[in-house]
Amino acid sequence: MSMKLSRRDRIIFIIGIVLIILAVGTVIAIKYKYEEAQATAERLDPPEEEQRKLEEKIATLPGLKQKLADDVDAVLDKQQLFLSEDEYQESYQIDMYLIALLEENEIEVTSTKLADVEGLPLDPYVVKTNTAVYDLKAYSDIAHQLPDYFYYAYEKNWPADPPSKNVAVSQVTIGYQTDAENWEGIYNTIDRIAQDKKAIYLDTIGAQYVDLETLTNVEGAASPEEENPYIQGEMVITVYELNYMNKDHVNIVNLPEPEENLPAEE
């Protein structure tokens, strides 16, 4: 059975279809515009969670800065063993340091010669304690209370030596002179260099007693009428230097402003 639509019904039907299409199109357009607006809002406004995390990171910066300052202090304590490269890289500075040290024992410095400063490896000083090693000693230590070095030796697994570190190294050759009776001053000078808090080491030292009979045979010496007997010689000292950390640099670390790390506006 077929049903015929009148002309009026057909017109109404077509109008209905058009209205439905317009309604669907309008809904789709509104949804698209809404999603576009949401995306734009997300680009313009940073997510609260991201901003919170950023603020937490910024809040930790003062603590990190203090930790850095504490670490610098710890490093500086160890660096004090070495001469400061920044302060002593000029040869006259090292000369003045060593001259002042020798003058404590009435040693007169007559000449100094500073070799070129080089970056050379400094090997760590490692002590491997000697201990009696045998099976029954290890078996008797049921609570494993013997010192670690026993087990290192027993198991033959000593830790690897720390790697070498490069430092600035130079040798200073010092010519000196002192009174003929001042042998004790020379011995004290050897002890003084050995006990110095800085990393300077006496490599060699020579001494010659020059009396009235040999004065005229010493190259550059004055005549016997103008000089008394004396002791002269030469010593070679190795000097180790480091470039010290500067704690003031910690104070010029800038804390970033929060907005510098926020997403850029579009």
C-alpha cells in the first residue's frame, strides 16, 4: 500500500529536514567553538598543578644554594693544603713565601729560579695496612668483627686506588747562604719545610763550607779580606698549587623568577 503526500505535506517535510540539518550544524559549530575556546584557555592559563610544581622547585633553591655553600666550605678546607694558584702563580709571590720561611732560621736567599708551572698528575697517598693473614684467623671471626683491611688482604680484593688529579706543579731552585756556624739553622730549615702546612716538598739540598782558604776559589766570591767563612748551597723545592673555589660566587647565583618558567602566552 502506498501513501501519497500532498504538495503541502512535501513542503512541510522538506522544511523539517532543513531545520534538522541546521540544528545539527549549529550544535557541531558550537561544540567546535567551545573546544577551541577551551584549548586557547589552556594555552593562556598554565595548569595549576604545573604552577604548583614550579613553585615547589623555586622554594628549594635557597636550600640548594646553602648546600652548595656548605660543599664549597668542605672543599676549601682541603684546598688549604695547597698554595693558591691565583695568589702564587707569579714567581715573586712564591719566592716571597719561601724566603720568609727560610729567614726564620737565618738563611739568606741569594738566588731563586722558578721552573714553568705545569698541570701534572698528583697520585693519591694510599696506605695498605700490613696484617697477619691466615685461614684460622678468618674462621674464628664468626661475627665479622676484624677490620676491613684484614678481609681486603685475606680475599685479595683491595679497593682500587683513587684516580690521579691534576694540579699546578713547579720546582723552585733556591741558592742560599748563612753563617759558618749555622749548621743547625740548615737542619731546622729541612724540618720547617717538612712541617709546613702547605704542599711544598724539599727534593734536594746541598751545603758547602767555604773558609778563608777557599774563598778566592769560589766563583763570584769576594776577596778573603772582605769576607768571613760561610756556608752556601742550593735547594730544590717542589711547589703544588690549586685554583681555589671562590665562596663569593655562591652569592651571585640568581634565583629565577617564577614567570620566567611559565608557558608563553600565545
